[in-house]
Amino acid sequence: MVSPCNPSQIYEYLLKNDYLDTFLFLISSADNLNNRAALLDKKSNDLLEKMRHVTDKVSSNPEEAIPENPEFSSLMKGIHYDYLDAIMQLNILIELLAVYCRKIRDNLRELPQCIGKNDFPTRELYDEFERFLNLSITDICDNFHYPNVQSFLELSNDERRSLKKLLDKSLQKIQEAFTKIYWFQDNFRDVYNKYKHTLSEFTGVFGLDRATMSLQTEVYVRHKERDRICTYMMPVSPDDVRYLREIAVRVYYMLKALIENALLHIVNEGRDFVPKTLFIDEGDKTEFEELSGKIQSCIAPDFRSKVIVRPPEAENVDRINRDLKEKHLHKMDRDILDPSSLLKEGVKVTK
């Protein structure tokens, strides 16, 4: 049996197994993910609101919906750039998912140091994307640290079978989500890269179908492939924004569960645990809560951390202030995630 949540015991385990910086990095990652996802959600909500505004303008005065109208053309360009920016933000989240999948699978302790340009080369990133399409249930089970239900002796044989069915349903949904994420990333990869590195987009193009009084608009992005130039055409409509949101939700919950389960894997000292987040139908959630509530051989605490940044040495204050004033940033010659000097007081685990 695992003892009740004991912060001192957990802290000793982190130190003994060289997990302290990894543990704190994962907690920070979960918080960062929530904030990035909130920004993307706001972006999609703003886009839908702008589209409603444009639709209202067309309904009230269709004569305004002409390319020669600079105000209307500017509105359409704003919508198009918001759409391109949402594609960029979503692709960044997918890249994060790939990095976390690989590092959690291969060597979790390397994750906090995976921040240099050579730590995760582009070729490895694309290899991980390809893996999304071919993930087996066993691969997902291992990567997400899903448990062997036979470890939960508190449950009867029937209850273990029931829990196993729920876990299998969740694994199936995760597999389906990775497939959908793969196809989005594969389809939009060139658009994302061109938007980051060139000014090859053409925006503000639209037309009005006067028979239905509906606005039709697309974004065009030029791309070169084997010395031949092609052009991507992307419709921009509420349905297209909702598609981006659907993929974003899948990416967010995959990454959230991956980070959450890595934390639970650590605090349970590598033993089997019950995931907090299961991808099951609403009707199955009551059964899952009843089964998981009977299991006392693992812990599922809440996680919080704080980074303690020590004041600079007195002799460095003037130089730092000068950098902040002149450059608007200062590069510290130390790691803010250094467990030995900054974060010894930064772990708090609560039941």
C-alpha cells in the first residue's frame, strides 16, 4: 500500500531519483499550457465574433461588401490574419505535444533541458509527427503510464474488468485524437512554416453571393516545392474556425493528460496509479469515479510550485538595470530552474 500523501516523503524521492527539476518543470508546464490554450480559445472566440459582425454588415448593407471599400477590405484582412495566427498558435501546441511525447517516453529527466536548438532537431520532430499516425494502443498505454488494473487489489475481479474496459475506451479515443491531430499538422505544415518565415500570404480576398447573400472568402499562401511554386487556398468561415477549435481541444487535453500522468508517475514512485483524466463518454464517468474512489494504493495529489528568484549580487545591480533600460531585457548567466540554488523551497504537494 502507498502511504497517504506525504510531502516530505515525495520530496526525498525527488531528490534521491534526480527528479526535482523535472517535477517542477512539469508543474510549470501544466500551468503554461492552460494559459496558452486560453489565448488560443480567445483567438477563436474573437474570430467568430468578427465574422458575425461582418455578416451583420453584409445583411444590413450588401453594397458595402466590395473590394473597393477600404473599410470592408480592412475588416476581411483582419479576420484572415487572425485565422493565420490561430493556425500558427495551434501548430506550436502540436509541436509541444510531440516533444513531450518523445521525452516522456524516452527519458523524462531530459525534458527540462530540452530547450536548445539542437536538443530536438526538426527531423526528430517530423518523425514524432509520423508516429502520431501509427501509435498502437500499447504505445499510448506506455507513454501515458496507464496502469495494470491487477495492481489494484482493493477492487474485485469484476471491478477490475470494468475499470479495464474504461481504460481501453480512453486509449481508443486517444488513438483517434492523435490521428486527427496528425492530419491537421500534415495538411497545414507548409502554411504554418511560410507564415512564420516569409510574407507570402495574400489576404482580403472575398466575394458576395448575392443569390444567398453569403460572403465567401479565402486566404492564399504561396509555397515552393521541388523548385515549383504552388499556392494553398484556405476558406475562412465559422465552420473552419470551429475545426481549428476542435483540433486545439484535442491537442490541449492530450498534452494536459500526458503532463498530469507524468507527475502522477513520479509521486507514486513509478507504481501504477489511476489517471485523473480519462477520455470516456459522459455516461461512463460515474462508474469511473466509483471505481477509482475505492482505490487507496496510489495517490493523486494536486500540484503547485513556485520559483524563488534570488536578488542579484550588489555589484551586478547597475549592469542589470542598464540592460533592462537599454535593451528591455537582461540575460542571466544562471538557470532559473536550478534545484540546488533556487527551488529547494518550491515544492508543495497537497491531497
